[in-house]
Amino acid sequence: MSSTTVEIHESRVVLDGRWSLPSRWLRDHGDDPASVNSETGQRLVNTFAIDRLVSPSSVEVADGWLHVGWSDGATTGHRLDRLEQIVREPRQPAIRSEKGFSIASGLDLWSDPSEPTWFDAAAIDDDDAWVGCLDHLHRFGWVAFDGAELGDDALLRLVSRIGYPRNSIFGDVWSMTAGASEHRDSAYETVELDVHTDGTYSHDAPGTIVFAQQIKTGEGGDSVLVDAFAAAWDFQIQDPEAADLLTRYAVRAHYIEPGVHLVAERPPLRVGEDGRLLQVSFNNYDRSPLLPDADLVDAVLDAYAGFRAVFSDPGRALRLPWEPGRMLVVDNWRCFHGRTEFTGDRSFRGCYTNHEDLEGAFRVAGLL
């Protein structure tokens, strides 16, 4: 895009008289260091804090970049070649005749969690006790254990009850320690992590995430879980048109590190042909900049932010404090997970499994 003219409008910036970029979208999708991590592509902007009526106050085009000053005091920089690629690929809603979705029977939706239930790790090796653990995972989307021995043996015995470790760019069984240098992902930092799902950049996102804590010093670092299905159901009741849009509009995501560039897309609320909600996918850190048709920009962003406002309500959050010997299985298609900020050392062994194996374990136990 070799633009030579820039026009400022209240709700958009127009480049070269033909590229019309909505202000709210442009403010959210800078390429500058304050907007995105240049090494990983992870987004640093708080999408949900941007004023819906934000407007440009100044613009400049120089050396292949568009620089914009905003009414909220921020300044963003945008690569012109990337903007051209995005505006050439508007995303349209998928075609599905029916509106709305249902929730499968047998699931206990929770939006006002009580204290977490910790199963004794010995239940993993007891066939009868294990069925109770699996039932908890099926109904609530997570199950937690206490009293496991350290190392990989307990983790692998737990995983074998569900399926097998799924290999990925992180390996099959991986270590997650703050400050680790092998992956430049926000999960390896000490800051608070907003609740999200993993693998939005994978066509087939991991079915479960299994964590086994090995080391814990300092303060904080609790896991935070939210029932994504309950939040989606409540959002549908609150704003059915917006919820329906999230079942039709595919959001693209990415993962970038040296030698790796993964991209996938699907609707945040994936609904099956029978109308049942199958999967929730939401990770604003890894979301790619994707510009919908101009008539849909505000509707899509409002729906995306509206759903996030529902599931980020602190009253929905279940906090699980960690200590060595505790393990957690999260259904990554059903629950959001996040983390509180922490100090000290916090080290896990963990892995992913496939969702079809999780569903198979439910069937074998008579839960599906």
C-alpha cells in the first residue's frame, strides 16, 4: 500500500481515498511495540478498555508506516503492507440457517462457584474411584487432585486414564517455569493471565490441559477457572443476536516463535449441526488482526467484548491455590483458565490430550 493521502473522519481513517479503516478497529490493531510483541505476535492491547467512540486526532504516513494519535491519548503505528493484506480479506459470517444453541444434557453449568473439590490422587489408580473423578470432569469441565508424588509418573498415570500425551510445539510432556527461555509465551511470565482457552491457533485445539505442580515458593499464582459454557449460555440470554454472531464469525489466531508460525480460525462459539454448543475458543493474546465487512465491525467487536464482559465477571471465577503434589485437568473446550500474578518459583510438568480421547473416556464410563 503506497498511500500518499490520509483523511481523518470521526469514526475512521481513509488512506489514499479508498482504504477505509474503522477507528475502533485501527486503535486495537497497532504493530508498534506497545501494541504487539514483535517476537511472538502476542497482542498487548487491552481490547476491552478501548472507548467505543475513540477517534483519530492526528495521522502521519512515513517509511511504510501509518502513525495515528488517538483521542484517548494513545499513539499507534501500523505497517501499511499489513493493512493492505487485511482489508483485502474481509471475513463474512458462516452460513447456518438456525439461530441460537443448546447445551448438552449431563453438564452442570456453574457461574457462582464454591470452594474447589480436591480428589485424593490415589483415586487415579482405583477403577471405582476414578469413575467419580471422571464424572466430575464431565459435569463441571475440570477435576483436581491432591497428594500426588512429584515427577512424571503420577502425571502420566492420570493422562493414561484419559488418552495419551499430545505432542505439540511444546513437546509431549512439558515443563512450565517462569523465565524459561525455550518459548516466548506469556504463560512463561509471572504476570496475571486473563482467562482464555489454549490452542486457538490450532485447527484442532487441545482437548484437555493437565498440570502437575512440582515447585511452589512465594505468593500468588492461583489457577483461575471459569465455566465458558455457562458464560456463553448467559450471554445468549442477555444478547441473543450478539451470541449468534459469535457462532458464525470466524476469529483467526496465531502462534509465532523462531521457526514456528501457526494460524487457525474458528468461531468463538462453535455449534454442531444439531445446534449444541461444542467448543468455546477465546484468547485475545493470540488473536490475529482480522477486519470483517465494514457493516459488521462494531457488531463483531461489541459481541466479542460483550461475551468477554460476561465471562470475566470475578464472581464466576473459581480459584485453585497450588502446592507441590497437586494436579489439575481442564477441559479446554469447556472451561477458561487463567492465573493470578505471582512471586517466587512456580514450576509445573504438564501436557495436552485430544478431545476425542476425553469423549471416549466419558463413553467408556457410561457418561456419554
